[in-house]
Amino acid sequence: MTLYQPFLGAAIACLQERLPLQPYPIPAGFESKSALVGKGKHQETVVTTSVAFQTPKLRQIRAAHVQGGKSLQVLNFVIFPQLQYDLPFFGADLVTLPGGHLIALDMQPLFRDDPQYQAKYTQPLLPTFEHFRQHLPWGGDFPAEAQPFFSPAFLWTRPEKTEVVETHVFEAFLAYLHQYLDFVEQAEPILEPQSLAAIEQAQLRYLRYRAEKDPARGMFTRFYGPEWTEEYIHGFLFDLERQLTHPRS
Ligand code: DBV
């Protein structure tokens, strides 16, 4: 059992229980990819697997799970709502590298500085954030240009002990996911054309940022080469632009 397997298993169980899940197609070649990395005693097989679902309110629920031994484990799990809803993104980046653990967990807002939006989608999360923050202190430096994409309830932490990941981070991940699904249940379609246009712009802004700045690009390129990596990023991980220009039938 690898570090983030229980996270993925619990997330899928929770989604299955609460949502009418349908599969979301994963382009050929991206369900599972492996490479032999390193030399001699340090050689490891690094396997990246992808999982994806959709529902009437959620355009894409997707996970990328990288498993490459004790010092290389990553679960990147993101939910992209349909464009008729003003829902935030659910974003979890759970990263274990030789240097340690790096945890980012948030409901990433479409309109960070809009007080009404904050009241609707951030304030209800603040008690949960405050609760977990006691055990998961602020992780320090992160890119200033990423700031607009995170909410005031952004949990960003670098636990020193794996046990903290298995306990507090695990609980926080599920608490955020459950609260996100509460928002999903309550969400009503947006009808005003101006609001819909603003949502699409905000989704594209977020998506372009994430695709362009994907912190995993270097790692994936080393393991699987640049062609596979760019196609994985634009054709699966952050695929909204492709879907808008070439919708699946
Ligand atoms: N990050 C992804 C995807 C990953 C992934 C799709 C499938 O968006 C993994 C894999 N994140 C990943 C890895 C690292 C990070 C780091 C491998 C380590 C990179 C390294 O050190 O070499 C949140 N993730 C990070 C960092 C942040 C995030 C802030 C530190 C990067 C840095 O300091 O530059 N989540 C990440 C992020 C956004 C988000 C930047 C922006 C909106 O939602």
C-alpha cells in the first residue's frame, strides 16, 4: 500500500456514495504509464495512473497518481465543475519527494476578491480550515503568482512526519471533499449570460495557469519524455481548452 492509495480509494468511495458518477474518457496511452528510473541500487519503476469521472454538475473529476517508491509518491486530484455552475475547483496536490512532503489542499475560487463569492464558498470552509491548521502549519514560500488562485482556506503545509500525512492530512482531505460535495449538491445552474461568460473566463484563466506552470512538468518530462508529458497536460490533466475547441461527441 503506497502513501496516497488510501486517499484515492476513500475519495472514490465518497464520490460514488454521493454523486451519480459516470466515467470520463481517458485518452489512449494515459491510463497507465511506467518507466524505469535511476541507476543500480536506486533503480525504481515509476508508474503514473489516471482516473477520471464526470457528473451532470462536474465536467471532470480526475486524479493522477504517481508511484515510484518510498521517496516518490504524488496524488494530484482536481475537480472541474461544468461551466453553468459558479462552483470553485476542488484541488489537492499531495506530493512526497526525497526532500519531504508537500501538501496543497483548497477549494480554489473562480472570483477570489468578490465578497459575495467568498461568503458563499469560502466562509463556510473557514472553521474546517482553522481546525486542521493547528496540526498543519503554513508551509512557507509559494509562488506569488499562484496566490490569486487560492482561497483564504488554503491548507499549505510541509509535514515532517509521514504519520501526519496519514492522519491529519488524510482527515483534512476528506473533510474538504465532503464540504465540496455539499456545495455541489446545493449548486443551481447559472442563467445570466454575463455571469456565464465570467465563469468561462475564470475557468480558462485557472486552467491556462495550471497547464503552463504545472510543477510536475519537469518530473514527467524526465520520466516519460516531452511529447508524452505535453499531451498528458493539455489532453488530460488540464483539458478544458481542447474540450471547448474539439468537444467529445
Ligand atoms: N502538481 C500538479 C500536477 C501534478 C503535480 C498535475 C500530477 O498540478 C505535482 C502531478 N506539485 C507536483 C510536484 C511538485 C509540486 C509542487 C511533483 C514538486 C515540484 C518540485 O519540487 O520539483 C500547488 N504544488 C507544488 C508547489 C505548489 C503546488 C505551490 C510548489 C511549487 C513551487 O514552489 O514552485 N496546486 C499547485 C499549484 C497550484 C495548485 C502551483 C496553482 C493553482 O492548485
